[in-house]
Amino acid sequence: MTISLNHPLIKKSQSLIALFLLCLLFSLLSDKFMTSANLWNVLRQISVNVCISVGMTLVVLMAGIDLSVGSVLGFTAAVCAGLLKNGLAFESLDLFVGFSVLGAILVSILIGLALGLFNGWVITKFSIPPFVATLAMLTIARGLTMLYTEGIPISNLGAEFEFIGSGWILGIPAPVWISILMVLIVLFLTKKTTFGRYIYAIGGNERAAFLSGININKIKLAVYGIAGMMAAVGGVLVTSRLNSAQPNAGISYELDSIAAVVIGGTSLSGGIGTVAGTVIGAVIIGVLNNGLVLLDVSPFWQQVVKGFVILLAVIIDKMNQKK
Amino acid sequence: MLQAINISKEFPGVKALNQVNFTFYPGRVNAILGENGAGKSTLLKILTGVYTEYDGEIKLNGETVSFSNIKEAQNAGIAIIHQELNLIPELSVTQNLFLGREILTPLGILDATKMEIEAKRIFEKIQLNVSPKTLVQQLKVGEQQLVEIAKALLCNANVILMDEPTSALSDKEIDNLHRIIFELKKEGKTIVYISHKMDELFKIAENYTVLRDGNSIDEGEMKDTTENDLIRKMVGRDVLIDKKCTQSQFENTILKVGNLNLIHPNDKKRKLLHDISFELKKGEILGIFGLMGAGRTELLETLFGMHPANSTYSLEINQKNVLHKKPKEAIENGLAFVTEDRKTEGLVLGMDISSNISLTNLPVSGFLEPSKEKNASKNYIEKLRIKTPSEMQLCQNLSGGNQQKVVLAKWLATNPQILMMDEPTRGIDINAKSEIYNLIKELAADHMSILLVSSEIPEILALSDRILVMAEGKIKACYLAAEANEDKLLKSALPD
């Protein structure tokens, strides 16, 4: 039996095959790659990008883009750390509110939601292209981060909080559990709900979707809101891992997440793509980063290689579409 | 002379063309007939260098040719005028005309003057009275088509392929096009003409080729054949279009429109619709006839809540006053709208049939019900005879007629009281057409009320119980089916 490269099953699992080959290559070149310590390390490193990227997948499926996720991550992380460490003090009322770990996390996720909703509001209310609206938010949220932290990291957040980023549950790193949960939530949304179906329809043909009676603006608001929340979850993971919120946390994270989405086969023009693809895309980027470090490749060369991998993924995708 | 010898073309799972043979003669109009999906578009794409992989041979004036891209076909003198026009609206007619073959000064700078003079010369030849500086977006559809023909003439095409050139034209524009085709014929150009309009083909074509399911069925001269004969060859069996309306008693008013006005979105002084008032009865088919630009589409759009900011009207559905600010509200009040353009407004082409049909009626709970969706779409596939291997087929892989049926299914699935249809059979083949006619009549017999907009007089006459005629945004006349005829409709539809 011969297997043609055009076989639908092979096409479908193309990125998975690429990932396998990549792992094979690194395990041949470095004896440190295929160790359990290293593999857990890779998964823990990518868990932040996975959270951001599944949110980004929804945005891109809808033919949108969210450039603000890195800054939203930075701001929500700073607020989370600030609340944990200093609480909220209202001097005029002589009132002080302290925050538990859960409370601080919830507030930071709500702030992520609010910033995402603001993106969606600008995009739908004023018909501003998502690229521009979220570019503005990229600057705004970063500025807010600097104002809030005054440019100084907020550190020493307590062991309980640190556990989220560094702990292990049932032999698996806690952040990996959290990213799996986020993937499952978004997977459920896309596969099992009308909300998910409407996202695909809007990305495929917004006008036809509107004429079918779909409330486009509501869906868009929700999607950008979710993208903001996912960025905030990523922020919690980063902060607890370092036990410190850095003012410049999340800078250029939007690029890694868009790369994961694109490598995973989601079309930037919307309507086509899967959450599973994005997860594989994020893993490919993580493995690539890790493998190149193990091989002692200079960080500058790593960027060059990553860029070419993104190009290659999109070119292969394009060629498949033509056939 | 353009000849094809044993042309075959296969797509995954489909044989689009199977050993097709034909000869197109210079100085004649050569008609290609066939239902949608018969292989006409594939054939055109091979002749113009879009598809480069195929079996068989193409001979131009006795020499075997093969084009590896569109430019090569153009250089060999083959030009195509597409059904959907390929002009850039934001550029001027001259810029469009010379796109890709601009005239440059010796310094390599665009020579605007020279190009405009040349454009003027060609426009005069085809009697297109527009300034070379006019933007394409300011032209009517008929004029845009003439620009496409000018483009073909500019590259000295000897073979001009026309894919349903008259589907969007008014009668006057059609006459003008036919006159130009006649001139081109006299100059010895080979015209290849695809159209679903039989009377038109008998008027202008000399030769015909019939395709069916990718096979060439017959070739010959138009003077030796009849309309029924050609239809039989295209469809493979006799098609009877029953011209008589099912008579039923219309008593209950379901829709009452009063003083509907619509102003132009960019020019508040211009009115697109003036004081439109009419009633629609339960189970009635109300035809709305008019020429392009009469405001028929805008009327349906306004009723469907697509122009909330620019329209004023009173609207009663089942004696209840309503106002539609968006399509969602119109749908909730029992309206459905089969739009004119199924590709840009009707379907999400990249989604499967099942998802498209259920898009208007997904469960309010927010959770998908896959088995229900599957059964409903299978039901419609059977009922409307949608030709497809399964309900999971992507809509982009369906032929025009089948796509239109999916649009219909999607709206029928909302259980509408009032079905509005805008050119429901535009660009689809005769067989699917008659199926849709029968369906419309069945729906009306089942007490659904139907607003039918069409530019085809035979279609309006065959289906409507009553006919409104519109011109320049106003209702000009109203006829009962029994008292209407082609002359009356046309006369009323002409602008003052």
C-alpha cells in the first residue's frame, strides 16, 4: 500500500507530523532533549502561550486580530501582584482591603475581561479595524502597567501564590493543568455551542451571518472579552512562576500567540481553523525554542529560525488550499 | 477557429469534463449551453489559461496551443468577459482599461494623456459615452460591461468569451450589447457566448454546443434547432414550466406596508424609495418587476431591517405594528429573505451545507444539537433535491443552483410567514429553475406569502398572483396576473 502525501488524514495531521519530526531531530542532536525533566520544562514554558493563543484563536477565526494581549497580560499581572502584596487602601475612608490569592486572581481576570470588552466596544461601536483598536490598547495597557508599578517589579508574593506557577499536581506541573483547562473551555465553546458556530460564520462571511439574524456585535464583544481574560490567566501564570510581576512582562507575547495560531493552520482571513491546531502550533514553538537553547544556538539565530518556521507553515497551508 | 479535441479535466472526486470536443468559428456567435455544473466554467478556465492541467488538445487556427497563465491566453488573442465583472471600482475607466498594460513615456512614467486618448477612441467604437476620467464605481452595470469589452478590444482579442453577459442588464443595455456583438462579428471575431436566456441565443447566435455533466452532447447551427430541442439536450428530458397560477382565495392581509421612504446613505437629498405602500395576502405570490436600479432590492432590504437609519415606514404584520431595526427582528416577526447574491450575502461558502442551513435557527439554549441539525439538513437535501454526496459538503464546492437551494433551505428552516426572494433563479440552470418554480408554488399553496423580485418577465408572469411594477423608486403600476402581459410590464417599468 502506498500512502500519498495528499491523503486527507496526512493533511489533517500535518502539523502533528512536523512536531514529531522536530522532536526526533532534537533528540538525535541532544541527549538532554528527551528527558522527562526537560519535556515538563517545555510544557511549563508554553503554558502561558497556550492560554493566550486559544483566546487568540477565537479572535482570528472571526477574521480579527488582538495585538494587545501582551500588554493586557502585563497590566493584569501587575494588578494581581499589587493586590496580593499591598491590598487596596482608601485613605480618605480609612479603609484597607486585603486580598486572598483567589480574590486577587479573580480581580485580575475581570480586568482582563474589561480591557478585552473595551477592545470589542471600540471595534464594533466605531467600526475601527481590530488591528488599529488593539494596537491602541497595546500602548494604553503598557502605559497603565508602568503607572501602576512605577517601573519597579512587585516581588515576594507568598508561597501559596508561587505554587500556581511552580507546583506539581498529580505529577504534572500546575500551570500545565491550568492551560489544559483553558484549552478544554475554548474547545468546548468552538465545538459544542452556537457561540462557536457563530464565530466561524462571522469569520467566513460576516454579511451572510448578519443577514441570518446573528447579533454580530455581541459575539465580537464576547470574543475580545475572552481574549482579554485568557491574557490575564497567562499573566497569573507568568507572575507566580517568577514570584514577581515585571513591568515589562508580556512584551511581544502577541507575536508568539499569533504565530502559534498561524502555525496551527488557522486562516488569518477567518472562518477556518481549530483550537487543537493552535495547541500544536504553540508546542512546536516551545520545542523549537527549547531545542535551540539545548543546542547552544545563539538567541539571535533562534529568532531567525522561528521566523522561517512561521513562513514555512503558512506556505504549506497555502499550497494545500490550492489543491 | 478555436478547436478543442478530447478535452478532459478531473477534480478530486469529480470528472468536470469528459472528452469534450467542439469548434468555434470566426465571424460567428458560438453559444455554449448547459446547466450549471455541466462544465461550462471549467471549459472557459481551460481556454483562458486559468487551469493549466488537463488532457486533450486545444487548437487555435490549426496550431496546438497551451497556456500556462491568463496573460499567455491574452497574448494569443483570447479574452474573457466574466459574469462577475473584474473591474476595480476606485480606479477610473482608463486606469482599469490599461491595468497591466499601461502606456509609458520614454522616461518610464505613466502617459495619462495618451491612454485617455486611446480609451476615448475605443469607447467611441462601442458607443460608451463616459469621460475617460470617470471612476468605475459611478458606472451602471451595463456600462461596466462595456468597459470589459473595451479591455478585450484593447488587447486585440480575436476570440472573446462572454459568460452570461446579460444577466444583470436592462433590456436597453442588452440591445446595445447585441449591437456591439454584431459589429464584432462583422470584423471576423470569434464570439463564444454563454447564456441561459434562450430567446437571446436564437437572436444572436449562429452555432451551439451543448454540454451535460461534462460531456459534449451535441453541436450544430441554431437555425436547425428549437428551444424545446435544446432544453431537452441540456436536461436530458422534457421540462414543462406550468404557466398557470394555482388559484386560491386571498382574504387575510398578512403584511401591510405604508409610506415607505428610503434616502440614499451618502446623499441625504436623494430618495431611493418614494412613498411605497402595498399589501400582501396570506398565500399570495406578489411579483415585483422593474429594471435594474428601480429600487426593488432596496425595498426588500428595508423591510428586512437593513436600512434602519435611512428609512421611514409603517409596517403591519398580522395586524400588529412592527419596526425592524435589524434582520434579527425581521426574522423574529416571520420574515425570510433569499438575497440576490448567494455568494456574498446568502452563504458562508467555507462552511458545510448543514451548518449553513442551521445558521438561522440554532437552538436558543446556546448548545449545538448535532443530530437534530443533521436530520434537518438531510431532510432539506432530499426535499429540495440538493445534489451533494453528503450534508457535510462545503458550500463552495456546490454548483450555483444547488447553492441557491441551500439558501432557500436555510430560510425555510425558520418557518417564515413571509418569504422574500430577490432574483431567486439568477444564473442557475433551467432544471434547477423549474424545481424552484414548483417549490415556490407549493409553498404558496401551503399558505406562505411570497414577495418575488425578478427581472425576468416570463418568471414573474408564470409565478405571480399579482404584480407590482417599480421604476425609479416608485410603484408605477399594479396588475392582477390575468391582466398582465409582457408589453404592459415593460411599458410600466420604463422610467419617465
